[in-house]
Amino acid sequence: MKKYLSFFTIRFLNGLQYRAAAVAGMATQFAWGYMRIKMFLAFSKANPAAMPMEFDQLASYIWLQQAFLAFFAVWILDNEIFEEIRSGNVAYELCRPLDLYNLWFVKNLAMRLSRAVLRCFPILFIALVLPKPLSMSLPQSPASLILFLISLALGLFVSVAFCMVLYITTFFTLSPAGVRVMAISLVDFLSGGIIPLPMLPEKLLFFLELLPFASMTNTPLRVYSGHIAGTELAFSLGLQLLWLTVLVLLGRFMMKRALTRVVVQGG
């Protein structure tokens, strides 16, 4: 455990060094979140009855999504891992007395956490002090905040576990390009990253909420504002745990299969 913690610490501290990139990213995320809220505000004024969420819930959803974008965005991937597989340098990783799956998992976890830490607090502060209806609302209660943090952590782990499947797929395809394009296109929409899932048709929403992608973004952001509560909340948290378990087991199975017949490129 100490070895993995050391790798986590190194990658986390390394990620904190990119402050200029964090400032640029923070400005981009704030501008993007502001434009999206203004767009939904126009829709809300045109037809309030068509909005499945209260506008303060929607605003909180969008600001939290931008603040913790590094937790959910599937397109934030570790290019070093893809290059290690493609070039054959993964052979050096296999020489370490460590579990390769665990090593890559903690590295990705640290990378996403470091990016989020540098960006989230300024975005959240500005979002809270903006005038209504553009501002983010506070959680309904301390219990709601605690449940949100639990769901947010589970969403982060599910996202990392899914990205692990993408990395391991490269062992079989040798090029990550196709897998990355498909994953980014599908997951952004299916997780609620482009349009909040409650705005989709109810029949489609029921199906999408059962997929692992909703556990990444949709669930934690709706838990914060109380849009998911009661028995639905318990079910959603349980679903996050289920998909985390399934994706980790799938990733480990794929890793085991890949390492039994790995082809080292360039070495």
C-alpha cells in the first residue's frame, strides 16, 4: 500500500505544478458554464413547463460539472500510459514488483484530483456569489452535502475504472485513436455531460440511468441539489457501487488476458 501511496503522491504533486494551465482551464470552464446557463435560462423563460428541473438545481448542476470536470471527463486521459503500451515501454512497468492495474489506477486518480483541486475552488466561489438566477445554490442540508461528497467520490472512481478499460483495450488494438474517439463521443452524451439527463425523454432517461455513464456525472450532480432523494438516492448510490465493482473486475480480467499474450512494440 505504501508503494502505491508514493506513486499517488508523486503524480498528485506533479499535477499541481501546472498552475498556468489550471488558470487557463478555469477561465475556459467558467466561460463555458456561464454560456450554458444563459442558454438554458432562455429555454426556461420561453417554456417554463418544459423544464424537468428547477432552474436553481440546473444552475448548480452546470457549475458543479465545470468545477469538477476533471473528475468526469473521459477525454482527460493519461497519454503516457498509451505511449508505454504503443512503444513497448510497458515492459519496464511489468518488471516492478507492483500490480500494474493498481499502479495505473492510482496514477489516474492522482492526475484527476490534482486538476480538480487547482480549478474547483475559484469556480465554486464565483458561482456562489453570482446574482440569481445564474448563481449556484448551497446544499439543502449538511446531510445533503455529505451524500454529495460520497456520490462524487464514487463517480470519480467509476470514471477512473472506465478509463482503465480504455487503456487496457490498447493492448489488443495497439492504437488508442479509435477507442478514444468512440468513448469521448458516447460518454459525454450518455453521462449527462452535454445535456442533463432529466431533460431527455422519460423512457430514454430510465434506460440511461441504469448505464455506468450516469453514475459518473449525472448522479452526484443531481444529489447535490436534492433532485435525487429518498429511495431513488439509495438506489443511485447502490448503482454507483455496482458499476464500480463491475468495471474494476472487467478491467482486471482484461489486464490478465492482455498480459498473458502481450506483444511489446518497439522493444
